[in-house]
Amino acid sequence: MPTPTYDLIASNVLGTATATVTFSSIPATYRDLILVTTPISASGTQYPTFRINGDTGSNYSWVVMSGTGSAAQSFTSSGTSANSTQNAGVGTSAGFIGIYQFLDYSATDKHKTILYRSNNPNIGAGTDAFAARWANTAAINSIAFTASANYAIGSTFYLYGIAS
């Protein structure tokens, strides 16, 4: 079995505060996508969401798990976009790291599965994780990440393709 490799498809290091970071024209040449983010809020706590291929329908559902070592919670939700940090959100200080994996993103015969995990300094020594479903069989060719206000200068977003 070949060893998977990560190829950088696109990156965005914010030089200007912005509410939305979009990756578009994503090539369909990989098995999975990995997005590594270090978002920083420009003001207050942010609750970033993402949309795939501009889909604003109620086609997203997810289950979230989070914990701090002294408290834990889990819940399910659905909506017109997926919210990965519903527990505590992204704060104004650096240190938050979120990693998204979009499985079989270019397949056109199945709904898409998204796995997410993060450390979250906004909840102490906390961590968040979720599994999401995008109820659509289209190949993913764009992903837009939107903050409830703005991502701060210095926030980073790196999109990788996993070759198999």
C-alpha cells in the first residue's frame, strides 16, 4: 500500500481582517482534504461556520463532543451551514488550532463526511471534536469559512490534498 502524502493545495495567511475565507476551484485529484486552521477573532468570541460549494440549504448535520478535563458535553445539530466550535468558539488570542478532514471529497456517489478536532484555549485545557455530514453527492470544489464577525490579521488556513 502506498504511503499517503499531503500536498499543499492553497494557503491563506490573513493580512487584513475578514469575515470569510474561501477555497475555490479545489481540484478533484486527491482522496481526502485536510484543512489546518489557526483562526484568531478580531473581536470577542467567534463561532465560525463553513459551507460547501455555496450550499445554503439545510443539508448539514453534526455531532459535537467537547471537554475540559473537569466538564464534558455533547450534542447534535443541523442547519444551513456547519458550526464546528459551538462550545466556546475562537477567541482573540492565538493558540486555537482546528483540523478538518473532508473524506472522499471528490466522490459523486455518496454524501460527504467531515471530521474535525481542535484544541481550544478558550475553555482552558479543552478540546472539541465533531463528525459532520453534508447531504449532497456533488464533489466538493469550494469551502467557505465564515466567522460571526471577522478573523484577525495573522489567522492562517492551509488546505492539503491527501494522495493515496
